[in-house]
Amino acid sequence: MHTQSHHNIFIGPEYPNHVKGKSIYVDDMPVMEGTVHVKIFSATIAHAKIKSIDFTEAEQTEGIIKIFSAKDIPGENQIGGIIPDEPLLADGEVHYCGQAILLIAAENEDAAEDALHKIKIEYEPLEIITNPRVAYAKGKLLSPTRKFVLGNSSETFKNCKYVFEGTTETNGQEHLYLETQGAYAYATEFNSVKIFSSTQGPTAVQRTVARVLGVSMNNVEVDVTRLGGGFGGKEDQASTYGTIAALVTFILKRPAKCVLHRMEDMRMTGKRNPYSSDYKIGLDDNLKILAYEVTFYQNGGAAADLSPSILERTLFHCTNSYFIPNVTATANSCKTNLPPNTAFRGFGGPQGMFVIEAAIDFAAKQIGVEPYIIQQKNLLQNKNELPYGQIIENCEAEKCYSNTMQKANISSLKNEIINFNNTNKFKKKGFALMPICFGISFTHTTLNQARALVHVYTDGSVGVSTGGVEMGQGLNPKMIQVAANALGISTIKIKLETTNTTRVANTSPSAASSTTDLNGHAVYDACQQINTSFHSFIKKDLQLNKEDVVEFRNEVLFVNNQSKNISWNELIAKAYLARTNLSAKGFYATPTINFDKTKEKGHPFSYHVYGTALTVATVDCLRGTYEIDFVKACHDVGTSMNEKIDIGQLEGGLVQGIGWMTMEEIVYNEQGKLLSNALSTYKIPDIYSIPKEIDIEFLDTQNDNLAILKSKAVGEPPLMYGIGAYFAIRNAVLAFNPKSTITYNAPITPEKVLMGLYNK
Amino acid sequence: MIEFILNNQTIKTEQPAGSTVLDFIRYHKKLTGTKIGCREGDCGACTILVGAFENNKLVYRNITSCLMPLINAQAKHIVTVEGINQTELTPVQQAMVDSSGTQCGFCTIGFVMSLTGFVMNQTQTNFTDAIKSIDGNICRCTGYKSIEKAAKILSNQIEKRPTHNTLNWLIENKYLPNYFLGIEERLRKILIQQFTENKQAIKLGGATDLNVQKHQLIKKSIVQNLYDDPSLKTIEKINNEIVLGASVTVAQFSESNIIQNIFPNLNKHIKLVSSSPIRNMATLAGNFVNASPIGDMTAFFIALDASIIFNTNRKIKLKDFYKGYKQLDKTEDEIIEKIIFPIPSSTTFFNFEKVCKRTHLDIASVNTACLINVDNNNIIQQIYLSAGGVAPYPKYLSNTCSFLLNKQISEIVLQEAITVMQQEVAPITDARGTTEYKRLLLRQLFLAHFKELNVEINFIIN
């Protein structure tokens, strides 16, 4: 395979369109004559029986076409992806504030808005639970408890020199994709619908629509151009809005648009799952962690959504980047009266890692050593067994860790910080190292498959369709690179088509950091099939030998490494005339992976991604505010096929993780009502709050891995570097107030910092 | 009818005067480059440029179009991304592409427009200004480091920007299309509206809060624009007082030389107040009548001992304007016309403090301003203290001020003042913090005033 060196900075045609405002998102699509606007009437109480509901007056409002209730659903009133436990429209009971009850279909948005206020509803309140531990105590679980066991932790604690126990909390996180949830749909012939959806999972939308409308999947076409951000929030939950638009158009036979207002989106959709966790950690004399027990209480919200799967990934990552020979990890997905929580970059992994990092930090402080001493002594090595049975190969944990320590010159940094803290009364600095080890693949083995469709047109241009969705992660440029690479032609010849379920069926969602790997391999396979038929035509046409090696380099034919001065375009035109197949459907299923849920053992990941970040923070101990001075990291990218995209993912993930750990605070009151319900009350990082310096070095490894072009997945892993910011800030608080009772409760907002600085 | 120029096109529209410019450009003119992110001015996805005459000079500012009422577009130049696009990328767009400053692309246009406003604005000259121009733009994919690189490229480029004939330079270098040359002349031919009072109308300043809270109502109501009334736009020094027109924006206030000379730390203080696009729209009087318990400029002006004058010529102290939560000492027909504050003497110290979840572009958990005069014996000769987030309205800490007046600053006095202060506030628990936190924070920010005044406050560390 011939690689072109400029590829690792390839940008693609997408970005020039973005900066000109020409990229099209759902709400930018020109609407057709007669389009109906849909507004959702949703629950204002978190748990209740609906005693009565009256929308007669609302339906008579000028401009209202029809108001839909659960009774109007022709198929099944069910949108649950993993477990069928979630109605599209509430029927008789509501289980969270923001749950959809009625759909108002109107000539315009204003009319719908007016009608909204004319709906009369009476509730009979039921008990509201917002805390996962309370739900657990009452036996309210969304799915059965899961347990991963390695060795024998309870026996081993008896032999440990140090044993510590504690509790941690991590809050949720609002996705805040800048483009809100939405869909546009219209009815097509033969009882069918076509839906333009802002979704990470086109097939999930298709399947859900088919179920709710009571039609076959081939009656439902889903098309996705791109998303204005997804981050997991549109993996499963976009199906709701796609289905709403589809239902309205299916019944009314008029195009229907449902795009959420930001406050509706925040109120109705689920977020990253909050977790409450208990841990017990045991170490020997040499600070080797011998045993670890952890119990997770995941706040799943009112329906399963993806929570059971997220829970599983929490277990997979409960020991982060460390080898611990005796582990018992138990996880409960608890049912509460909050919007169903869902996927968010990291997918339960960050929540699991936070606990082990807190356990190590607590142990270090009790023993009187720096936490990094414990971290370093317990890093994973080749041949270590993980709690789920996978054996570590091609481990880069120690290399990333030591590279970061060197890069930051840890011993002199430590002294600088001590000196700074001694000389500044109201400013204190803290630092923390955060190693990561993240498994790549969907943990649900079935999902690790992908298809792609590649057409070469008679003028030599190429169209590529995949099952992946471009949402800012740089999938499309990377797919163009893969196709260009495989075909030996220029990237400008290749166009990425929209993601459409009639062109590429049975797609896995764009998630689990795996989209580029899976779809890239499928594109590569399709291109190879075209090469096979095309090259055999060439051999015939040019009367070459069967053994001759035919390839294209920059669109010029090479035979056995010799240029033939014949262009791609010319040969494609001839191949078509000679009736050669110039289209192919590629397929890929990740080899070697497996997982047996009955034993909770297997080899679920095609590979792991490693890295370590060091974070230094400064706390203003008068005001309780903080800044991140810098983050230095060494990250295992394999062999990056696109450095610009990868650095964007790394920095973006890091900052999103810092947001989760610092300022992003989701606040529900005890009635399950969201108080942080707008951008004015829920704050995500702005340009002033990011680290002053971010310096991420690629650990460039040539090891064989299953990543496409050996360029490892880069979407989720860097988010977990943000956990380092939590500990750096916390350490600065302790430098000011060593007796602080500050708990391991994230995010570490300015409120928690100030209270921590001055409590006794 | 409202008349203005949208990009290169003259617009005369009968659309509701209270509807937003965002809806007009996206849904009536189908210019979909401008995105909708939040409709409350907090994300910047809908950022556009607005050209208007200030002191008879055409000035372009970036604003969030979701908050701008259509009536405020009268006689202005509204510029969307479609209005700067040319065949090739502009240098701003090129810088964003070259530094990979775009990922999902949804926030990108907002950044492009803000940075275009930066290169157009004669008063903005360096990297710090470039970053300031995008302080109201949120990127959730958080390519901020890449966007910083784009800002760096552009701040280097504008080192060559001449101070005269700037527009020609901008056009020659393709930052702007040619048609910009004719805009000033075209705009001058459009009449600014008549500012006759309409009693039925909802009065709009910058509408930066009304359009968040009451968007639907404003859209359906008769509205009257106070924002562009020239008589409400003045900044004057008269004897020992500063007299401000009620519609002076926070940006105009903070950029004024007269004001800059009075407050040496003004830029530091103003940086804590919302964001550039909001400051470009929000009026001072609007902040006062909004009566938000955490209004930043209200806290600021209460500590300046400011007064307000209504159209009825009635004059009251700003600190006496508030009677309860969103309750004002103001009749239906009264409109604030002037804001007056005495110029602090050269020995006077003024400070503004604010803490929120995010340091910038956020609403305070607690804010406070302090004006203080201390003599050589450390005796407090004059003190005005205000605080937001600790009462149902912006609070003048009268008991604390009375307690401190004529006292010599000492640890004991400050400790006792804190006790007095805690008795006159009653913060509530909400999304911005618990009661306990807000009380502690108020103490800390009170002490921060004194620390800024170089008083030792080490006693709080124990």
C-alpha cells in the first residue's frame, strides 16, 4: 500500500464549507410547502398518574392541525433500544419531568406555542426518587446487577498492609451539542417515510420508526448529512425526535419538522449518568495494589436507554490503567425519576476511572506519599490479566507515563509548586497525573460490524457511502483518505455521501470511538473489491501477466513499480465500456473479539489506547476560583493518519473532560425538576477557561493493531485526562487547608472549592 | 415598516418589530449560515455584525442576533456570513481552516463573524483583543486551542492594517467584499426612526434580557425602540459629575475615554461582565430596570452612588430604586433618561468583584462593588458597598457602610463589619449556589475589596 505523506494533514472539503456557512444541518434544509411544525407537550411532574388530560380547546386554536396522544400511534408505543421500557408518548403515567405526552402539529411554531398553554392536565403525584442509592434500596433497578471478579479480593485484604475505604460521587454532564435534537420527515410512496435526522444512529432511528408506525424497516429511509455535535447524546435519544417527525408525517401526509428549542432539549433529554460509588483498596508494603472492591450505583433515570451498556463499560474500566490481581466490581443501574440518562463520550468509562483514582489519591494521602508513586508502581504491563479476562498486549502504559513525567520534569515541577505555595498566601497550585487505558470496540460484540458502498463513476470520480455519521470527529476526511489510499487516487476525486439507510443498511451507531475503524475497514474492503475487478480488466486490456503488480499512484498506473503513463480516468472509462464492475459493497467485522456475559470474561476489545496527562492548576484561595495552568500529555495514537484531526479530538476531549470535572454542574431539585435548564445556568468551558497551555505529544508506535491504517481511535480516550484537573484543583485546596474535609465529589465547582478552602 | 441593509440588499419589511433579527435572516431571508444554538445570547452561534453610526462614524460590532429585535435594525447594516463570503475564503475563514479551528462546524460561523468584526475594528489591535472578540462564542467540540491559533494568525495580519482608509485595505485583502464601500452612503439615506413616545408600547433597549425572558410577548407586542434615540446615547462630564444617557451600552461605557480615565481597572472589571456581543447591545438603564438581583452593572453603579433621572425629571438614587423582587420605584410611564454619578476623587478606591461557576460569560453567584476613601490614619472617610445575589434585588449594604464609616480599618473592625453584613443579607439556595456558599463568598469578596486596597487580611487563614 502506498501512503502519501501529505495525508496526515489532510483537511478535506468539509471545513471550507463550515467556515462559509454552507454546511447543512437539519434546521437548514429548505422546507417543503405545507410543512407541519411539531411541538412537544411534556410532563411537569417527575412521577405521577395522569388523572385527566383535555386538549379540546388547544386543538381548536387557529393554526393547529392535530394533537397526537399515545392513542394515535399505529404501531407499538415503544422506543426502548436495549430494553423495551420507554413509551414514545406517556400513556397513563409519567416517569420524569420533560417526558413527552402529546404532540402538537401546527401550521407554524407560534400557533403550536399558543396551543401548548391551553392544554389542561391533572396529575396524581407518585413517589419521586432522584438518588440512585435510594432507588437501589427500594429494589428499583433498570437491569440485573453485574459483577466482574478477578482473583479473590476479600481474602487478599487480610494480607494487605494498607486498606482504605471510601465513597465518591460524579455528577452528570449535559451534552450541549450546539445543534439541538431535531428531524424533518415526509411521507413517501407505499406507506413509507423519509427522515432527515440529526442522529448518530441512523439504523436506531429506522428501527424505532418502523416499530412505532407498525411498518417494515424497508418502509423507513433515514438520511443524515452531519451533526452539529453529538457526543453520545444523539446515539439513542435522537430516535425520539426522528420518530415524532415520522409519526406526524405518516398520519397527516404532510412534511413534518421537529427541532427542539435549547431549553426543551435540556429538559427532555438524558445526560451522562451520575454515579455514586463505594470502594475498598488494599496495598502492600511496596505500594502494590493487591485488592480492589468497588460498587457502582449508576443513576439511570426513568428508562434503560443505553444505561445497562454504559454500566458494563464502567466495569471494564474500573481499574483504569492499573494491574490489580484481585478485583470484585459490582454495578447497579438504578431507576430514578430523571430523564433517561444516556451515552456521553467515554460511556461509563470515566465514571469508573474516577473511583479508582480517588481510591489511589486517598490511599496516598493516608500513607503520606504522592499519588503518582502509587500510580506508577501499578501500571499495566504486557501479559497482565484485566478483570474481564483480556490479556494485555502491546502495552504502552509505562512509556506514556514516563514520557509525560519527563516532559513535565516532575521533580523540579514539584519543587516549583512547593516554593510557590510557600510564598503565596492566597494562591495555591496543585498537580495531578492521570494515566488512561481505554478499550476500543463496542462492548456489545454484535455492533462491531460495518458496511460501505463505493461507486467509481465513468469520469473517474468516486462516491463513498458509509454507515458512519460525521459529527465533527473528522470521519469524512478520514474515509476520503482511506479510499484515496486504497485506490491510489487524489482525495479531490472522492466525495463522501450522506449517511443513508437505503445505501448502507444495518449500521452501528457512530459511537464507541470505533466509527473510523469499522467504516474505514469497510471502505477499504470495498475499494479492494473494485481494485480486483478493475485491475484484472487492466491486466487483460494491457495484456499483462497474472503475477504483475498493478496499482495507482496519484492516479497514474504503475505496473511492477514502473509508471505506465496511463491515467486513472482513461482506464476507468475503458473499463466501463468493457463492462467491468466499478461499484462494491465493503464489509468488516472486527476479528478476534468476544465476550461471554454469563462468565463476564472474554476479549471484548480489539485494542487499548494508552496515555498519561499531567495537569497543574492554580486556585485563588480568597475567591475560590481556579485556572488550569497547563496540561502536558503523551498519548498513544498508533500511527496517526491525520494529525490535525487527531489533535483536535485530543484537545477537545480533554477540555470536555475538564468541563465535566470542574464547572459543569447539573442541578435537579428533589422533585426531579432540572434547575440548570439553560445555558445561563449550565456552564461549559469558554475560551478563557481552558488550560493556558496544552501540549500533547503523540506516542507514535508502529505496532500492528486492528485500527484502520494503524491509526488508533481517538474520540473518547482523551476525555478522561480531564479527571486530572479535578485532582490538581483538589490538591491546591489541600495546600491551603490541609485539614479540609473536601470529599471526592465531582465536579469541583467554585462553590466546592471555596467551601473546601474554609471548612475545618 | 423597518428599513435597513442586509448584506448588500436594502430591506423594507413589515415583519413584527419585536421579532428577532435571527428569525428574520434565517426563516424569511433563508440565510441559514447563521445558526440557532440557545436563543439566549449564551452560545454565539447566531453572531452577526451590525454596522451603525456612533459619533457619526460607521462602526461594526458583533452581536447575537437571537436577542436583537428587528426594530433595532432600522437604518443599520446587518452582516451575515453570506455577506462576507467571496469566491475564495476570506483571510478569517482561511485562518480558521488552516488552524483546524472547526470540527462539527455549528459554532464556526459565529467565530468567523466575531473575528471578522475584530479585523474590521480600528480600536482592536492585538491578540488579546482578538480573543476578546470571541469571548461570547462557545465551541462544544472545544477546538479553542486551534481557534486561538487562528486568532493569532489574524492579529499578526492586522499589524499591517492602516489607520486611514481601513475599509479599502480590508477590501483589497479580501476580508470584505467590494460592496462594503458603498454602504455608508446608502445607510445615510435611510432615516433613523422617529422617537415619539407610544404609551402602549413595550420599551426596548438592547433587549438582551427581555428577549431571553419574554421573547414570545415582545414578538406579539407593539414595541418602541429606545436603543437608538440619540438623546439617550451621550456620555458627558458636567462639573464634578458624569452624565450618561440611559441607552449607553456597556461597551460604549467601558470604551469611553472619559470613563477609562476615572477607573484604572475598568477593563479588568468589565471583562467579568457577560461577553463582548452582549456588552455591545446591553444598555446600562436596561440592566437597572431589569432589576435582576445579580445585575453586574447595577451593583457597579450603586457603589458609585449613582442617581437616575426619569423623563418626568424625577431623580432618585439608584440604591433606592429597588423595592422588592423585580419591584421598582417607577410608574408605568416613567422611563430612565439619564444616569448620573459623582466623579470619585483621585484618592478614592473603587473595586468590583464577581464569582460565578465560569469566570466569564456567566451570571454571578455573588457580585459586589466597593467605593472607599481612606485617610492617612486608615480611617474610612467614605464608603459605598453593594452586593448582588444576596437579596431579592441588587443590594446596597447600608448597615455595613454605616458601621464602617469613620472607623479605622483593623482586623476587628472588618470582622465586626462582616457580622453586620451577614445580618443585612438573605441569600437563597438556587442553581448558582447554596445559601451557605453565598454567605461565605460574600465575606470573601468583601475582604477581597480590602485586599485589593492593600489591607492585610491574613487573619482569615487559620
